[in-house]
Amino acid sequence: MSLMDPAVVPESDATLLAAFAERREEAAFTELVRRHGGMVLSVCRSVLGDAADAEEAAQAVFLTLAQKANSPTVQAHVVGWLHRVAWYVAARAAEARATRRRHEREAARMRTETDPSPSEAVDLEALHASLGKLPERYRVPLILYHLEGRSQEDTAAMAGCSVTAVAVRLHRGREMLRSRLSKRGASASSASLAAGAWGLPSMKQMSAEFAARTTKAAIAVTGSSVTTTAVVSPQAAALAKQAMAMLFSVKRKAVATLLFALLLLGGVVITAILARPTDPPPAAAAVVPPPPPAPARPMQTITGMITRVDNGSLDILRRNKQTVPIGLNAATVVTVDNKLATLADLKTGMSTAVLLDEGQPATEIRAYTALGPGPAK
């Protein structure tokens, strides 16, 4: 019997993703797209508005999932991972589209097709950004129940808890979400968050044709096929590449932070051991203490004003009048005024803070169009 046969106990997301990673089972990946493609499309549509743009962004999300299919972390958290990457990809696509249309008269009306009605109380773009920050025990039930439109019973089965626990987590999750939305200036009442599905009817808008097409693209992008361009649009491929770069950058920063913490902890332990009083050694055997460990070098932060920028590097003028050249690459994460941006959005005169390892390209660039944090001396 197939994965779609109702007589078969549904396999978990982790099992399906592992089957695709290990044996490239098309049916397993198609089932994942069928289960969660509607939610991914809904997130992308709520950010981008245009249906065609949303489909390309959603396909990019699943292409990224295919390339990360063998990750135990992704296999264990498929629903939350898909939502987070969907919001990131859609936000990057929206930024790129805004750049292309910057000088158009109707730039401010890009999303007229799906603008919320005057009575709509929830800012969907702010909602997805805030939802991605919630703890997983609350985020996953909210995604399954409100975005995928599942019942509380189905949500409980997929989340691995009781229906009572789901009801409690939904209530607490909505309250946490309402608080985060309020801090972002996007107010929403408890009633508006509790009422029905958020945004578009995601489970109804995901077609079998989209699932089949996306699976073919996933097979092509993870294999050695030379016909990838025939099933993957250039826009979707570019968005998937950006998502992979973002995930690599996040992993790299997490590893660097962990290593620094371990080195710091090791230094503290060694210092404590060396400082502990010991019995004096015999006069005939002089003991030479080992040299102290070299201090760990944390990531460097450089602040100042951008005086030159091109595709490969930029110059930062610091407060002490020193100009520092900064290297850039595809993995560099860029924000402008706390919003995701691209290297093309960086301009001379912007105040900026750059995070990097000495001698390496910048890991993150935070730029501000208005006067931001003062440059370091």
C-alpha cells in the first residue's frame, strides 16, 4: 500500500524525510509536500501577495529541505523548520522585489491582491516573524492548527501530546504571540488570534500538480541531473541558494559561539586548578608550572560609516578616522534598519556594525539609514 492509503498509519515527518535522504523515495517527499505545502504557500503568499511569486518561494523552501534532508535536527523539527525557512525565503524575495521596483510609482501597492481588509486585525507578515521566535512546544501546535487548518485531535497526534495539552499550548502560544506582536507595533486581540485560520486557506490552495512538480525539482537539485534548469526556475534556485547560505551562516555562528564558550570554560577550570594551593615540591625537584592557555579570540565587531561599497568588499570609516576594508561573500547576512536586505542595499553614508573573524569575510552586517550606533574608537 502507498503512503497515501488511509488504511496505513501515517508515517512521521522524520521517517519520510529520512526515507528521501537515504533512498531518494519520491513518494516520501511528495507526502511531505502534500502535508505541509499548503502552510508554506500560505506563509509565502501572506508576505509576497502575488501567487506566482509565492509558488516560486515555496518551491525554494522545499528545495532547501531536500538539500538538508539528512540533517537529524531538520528531521526532528520539520514543521517548525519549514515555517521558519518559508518566512525567511519570502522575506528575501520581497526585499529583492522591492529593490527591482524601487523607482516604480506603484511600489507601495505591491500586495494589493491580498491586502487584508480594513476589519482584519492581524498583520500577517509581523505574525509570521513573531511566530518564528516562539518556543517550539508552542510554535508547532499553532502552525498545525492555525496555518495548516488541522483539528486539535490531528494536531495532538502530530505534536505527540494529548488534546488537552494542545488546547493549553494553543492558548498560551497565542498569548505569547499577542505580546510579541504588540512589541512590534502590530496589535492583535486574543479573539482575532483564536478565530479560525490565519491568512489564506492553506490546505485548499496546495494542488497535486504543485506537489509533483516540487518533488521533481527536489530530485533534480539533490542529484546529478543536468536538466535541473528544466524543472527549477532561476528565481527559485536563487532563493534556495540564499536560504542554504543563511543556514550555513547560522550554523557557523552557533559553532563559533559554542567553541568560544568551551574555550572560556576550559580557561576558567585550568586557572582554578593552577590557583589551588598544593604541597611544596621537594627541594631537589623544582616544578615549573605550565604556561597559561592562550586567550580565545572572540568574533570582532567593527562599527563606523560606510565610505565605499562594491560586490566584493566595503570600507568602514571609524571614529578614530581609520578606514577598515571589509571582505564580503554570499554567506554574509545583511540587515538594513533591522530588516533583511542584500549586499546591493548597502550604500555609502550608512552607519553600520560588522561582525567578523579576523582576516575572514564579514559574517553579518547591520546597517542603518539614519544615524545608528556610534563607531568604536
